Amino acid sequence: MTDRKLNVLHVCDHLGWEGSRMHGVKRLFAWMIPRFDPARFDVSLVSLRKRDLSEETLDSFGVDITYLGKSKFDPTTLAALLRVMDRKRTDILHLHGYGATTFGRAAAALRRIPAVLHEHANLTDTPWFQKVADRLLEPFTDLAIAVSRSTADFVIGPRQVPARKVRVVYLGAPLDEFSRPRTAAEIAEARRDIGALDGDVVVGTITRLHDSKGNEYLVEAARQVLGRRPAARFFLAGEGPLRPSLEAQAREAGLGDRFVFLGFVRDVARLLSAFDIDVFPSLWEGTPLTVFEALGAGKAIVATDADGLVDVLADGNDALIVPKRDPAALADRIVRLIDDPAERARLSSAARATAARYDIGAFVRKMERLYELLHEVSRATRRKGVLQADLSFLD
């Protein structure tokens, strides 16, 4: 244990994807960083890219953030990062993204401080230049954290981190926000605000409109559901470059006002309260924060068998799971839940029980223990001490 506050610097490449104001990693920082014990940790963030100009800036969530304003391959990024580290007297680096883990581990090597690689995606490969960087910088990786089992496989494989250094640590959502009981009046108001009518069974999803999320299969599933259960109404909340093509698909399918695009929604917990069924049509995932939100809100969930989702959800227990790219199967499970309110209630109860294991506060406590351990043993043991310690608290 140190007798002063530890200075922890999180480093990320950027804070979102094209057309998405509140990307998952940005929301994670907004939840996580303010929850560290301020008496023991001074936690701040660096983004390698330009300043975030959206309305939902991390500054407004109380996050101390520095923007370096560098382009993807700018070699001056390293010097700029080192200046921030020196100014903040950084003790620990926690790194998210290719650029962050490249420049960050190089900086950790130069300043001889611990570095944590945190992988949020489970891609199948990396570019050749990233392979070179990962091979050279692996010795300066104290520990790698993966958000799911399949993501851990990606870290061990294409990202070339030895398995002994990799741990799966699941994230979570702020359960105090998402599990708060809602009154009937609150739920009715949330439903009215999105245009749901009395008698509608509300089927929703909150997502980025990108390839990985599989929303085109949800649109097709909605067409099939509405042909059988016209009282259903679908709501898709989120932003992204695929919105025009998805809207065109919905128009061509004749879905009219039974499939509504809500765009960006600020109060996600309130929107979730309006859903009877929450759908995850994903093709691939790390582990999306939205699934922890849905569990916390006690939603009846229909999801695909995408890696990352099935790490957390169990078919028939807290969700109904269908194969990826199978809109007919997706439609069948949605119809099943429309027809069976008792099954929706059972899944809701099971979802809340599962959510108890995935509170973002519990994740933060794990990171606090890890940071203290790294500070104590990393430099003294040339980065080997953390692997010799009992890391069961991360499980």
C-alpha cells in the first residue's frame, strides 16, 4: 500500500465512432472514472485524437480529460503523451485501443511504470504494423484485460500477449441507475414520449448503427413479427452511418410507424423502462455495455449467440438466444414473448439476478486493487511480480 494517492492515467485512441455521440468506451469512462476512491486515486484520461465536440462531453461527467489532437500515425504522439504523464506524475497507465497501447507501452517502457492493456473488441486479425508493434512492446505489458473470453483469444492470438498475462474481467453498468424501480406512471410517461400506444408490445434495442450490430436482421425480423402480431411496435435507438440504409430497408418492408428510429437518446435507463422486450441482433461483440444495462433494468432479452453476449447471457435462464444472421429465429422468439407475459416476467426476474454480478462499482474496486498491486510490485520485479500474485480478485 502506498502512503499517497496513486496517479492513474487512462489512455484511449478516440471517444467514439463516426456519427455516434455516446460510444460504449466513452460511456464506460463516464461511469468508471468518477467512481474511483478520491482519497486513494487520482484518475484522469488522455485521448490521442481531437477534442470531443459533442454535447455529451466527458468533462460534463466530471472526468479530467486531455486531448492530444494527434492523427493516427503521428510520431509526435509519444512525446506529447510523455509530457502529460510527467505533468501528472503518472504511476500507472491503463491503455485502451491500438494507438493507446502502442504509444502507451512505449511511454511505460521509457518511464519504467506499469502498463495495463485493456482490449474491448474481438476482431479476427490486426494490421501488419500492429503485429510488429505488439511483438516489440509485449515485454512492457504487465497485464492484459479482456472484456470476454473471445476477446481474450484475440489478445493471446493476433495481439501476441502470452496467455499467462491475460485475464477476462467483465465490465458492468451502474446498477443504482438502471435497477431503480420505476412507477407505473413513470413507465407510462416514457412510453408516451416515444410514441408507444396503449396495447402496443414495445420491442426495442439501443445500439450503434454499425455492421457488427446486425440491425438489418432486426428490421427483417420485425417484418415477420408484424405479419403475425400487428400489436408489436419496434423502436431502434442509436446513431451511426447505417441509419439511412436501415430506414430504407424499413420503408421497403412497409413497416411504417411500427418501426421507429429514435436517434440519440440521452436517458437510456428511462428508455429501457418503456421496453417490454429488449433485442440484441449482434453479429459480433466484445461484451456490450448495453447488455449490462438491460440486465440491470430487468428486461426480457432476446439475443444472438454472438461472442460476448453468450459470455453473460444463458439461453432459457435470463435470455432467449438465437443463431446470428437468422431473422426467422429472432422473430419466433419475439413472438413467443409477445404471447407469454409470464415468460417475460420470469426472464425479467432472472435478468435482475444476473445483473447483480455486473455492477460497474465492483469493476472499479477490482481495478483499485490491481493498481495498488502493480504499484507495489511492477518496478521492483521487472514487471513479473503481478503474475506471481494472487489475481483471483479479478475473476
